[in-house]
Amino acid sequence: MGNCCASHSRDAENEDGNQKTKYHPYFSEAHTRTEGDISLVYDQGDELGRGRFGTTYCCTDIKTDEKYACKKILKKNVKTAVDIEDVKREVEIMKHMPKHPNIVSMKDAFENSDAVYIVMEICEGGELFDRIVARGHYSERDAVAVMKTILEVVQICHENGVMHRDLKPENFLFANKKENSPLKAIDFGLSIFFKPGERFTEIVGSPYYMAPELLKQNYGPEVDIWSAGVILYIMLCGYPPFWAETEQGVDQAIIRSAIDFKRDPWPKVSDTAKDLLRKMLKPDPKRRLSAAQVLDLVSRRTQQFSYLSYESHIVGQFPVDTEGS
């Protein structure tokens, strides 16, 4: 394998060894191996994906032969002070979060004059979104099992003062390709620390999953419950609850917050499931359930959900499926 990257010292040098201008590291040594050379620790493998600031690769620990994911964030792509703060915050949040079986853990971080490298647990089972598309529909029982995992992630985030702000099926990966593989949350690039009662105004996230108060630029951690509710809705029917031909139209539909339970397959979905969705998708965040409240309802009402199986169907842009466990 090739090396994941070449490293430069904090004082970059010319070819003749003369010192050039110093670069200003984003992080203190408490956050990264600022002086470390990642190529001495990890070998680079295949590309896994691309994001806003850089590329994620498979990498292998030279000493242990264990595989990880390495997110390489090129500094030339991080153009503004706000972008720099976003990168710094992502690393800080990943270091801050406690170990949890459903959250991808960070193993290491490096920085040189060209890039920041975040080495993480690798997930090789693909996105939740891909499994949704591949299968055709989710039974209520299976959808609740996935939702329980997602809400446990939301709860641990909120308990540790972190708002994810970008919950969607693409940001949950399976650890492996087995049917019973653990599901893990990834990508804290839009996440932010918060204090009780603190309000935020920055519009971030992905269309379809944004809460109405986020679009109105006055929000708190309740936006994560809304996004989880949108995921549950899609798993149960195959299309998003708020849809339009344009992004502006989607925003308007979200602000109106009119949920459609008349189209197929909703007549076959239990009232219990629809009641849970209404409580997660309350347009008033003060009336929306917390993660703990949703988890309590799910655990107490799982047996009440109808286990009726309905024929596989593909509706709109988001065909959804899971086989019964």
C-alpha cells in the first residue's frame, strides 16, 4: 500500500533544508500529534468517500495491521475562519464524546502544513440509506429497532452537550455486511456544543431533514428529534414527509408541517406508529418529545406496533425496505 500522506514539520523547509515560513497549526498537541508523521504509523488504502473539505481513505496500522478510516481534510479547501472552526470543532466533539457502541470512535489525529487527518473506526457494511433503498420496505418492528439505535445516539449526544444537526440515513453506517450488524453514527462535521436554553441561528443540515425552527433560525437540540422523525417516516413509507420540486418548496413544506397519512401504505401502518411520528414531528419544538421520551415510548409500545407485512413497493424518490428480523 502507499502511504496515507507525507508529513511536514511545523517549520516547513525548502529542498536545500533552509527553513521557510512557519505554518500555524489548527490544533494544540492535546488534540493532534502536531509534530507526528502519519505515514510512519498508517499505510493508505482505497478511497472510501469524499466530503466538503477532503477525502476519506481506508488505512492500516503498520504495527497491528488493523484497518481504520482516515479522513484527510486539505487546508487549501478550508478557506474561511468559519471553516477552520468547523474542522476544529469536529475533532473536539469526537474526542469529547464517550465510547458508545453506536458512535464511530476516533483513534488518532494528525496535522501538518497541508492537512488534518482524523483516524477513525472503520465501518464496512455501507450506509443505512443504501440498505433502505436495496430492500424495498421496513416493517414497523424493524423500523423501531433502527429508530431505537438512532435515538440512543441522540440521547448520548444531548447528555454530553452535543447537537448533531445532520441526522440522515447517509450518516449512519453498518459496522459490517451482516444482517445483524451494529449501526453507527458518523460525521460530526456540522455538530456543535450547546448549553441548556442556548439558541442557534445558523442554517445547516440536509434538505428534507431540517426542522422548521432551524429554517426560522431560532433552534436548539430538538432539531435532532425532528430529523429522527423524518428518518422514521421514510423507513415506514418510502418517501419523505415534506417534499417539493425545489429546495425552497421543501423548506415551505417543512414550515407548514402538514403530515400526510392518507397515501399508501399509511392505512396499513398502526395508529401507534403514526402517533409516535406526530409527537416527533411537532412543529413547536417545546411540544416535541425528547430523546428519552421517545425511547421510553418505543420500549413500552414495541409490542403494540402492528407486524402486518405489506407488499414491497417503491414510491417517489426514496424506496424503503427491511426484512423482518
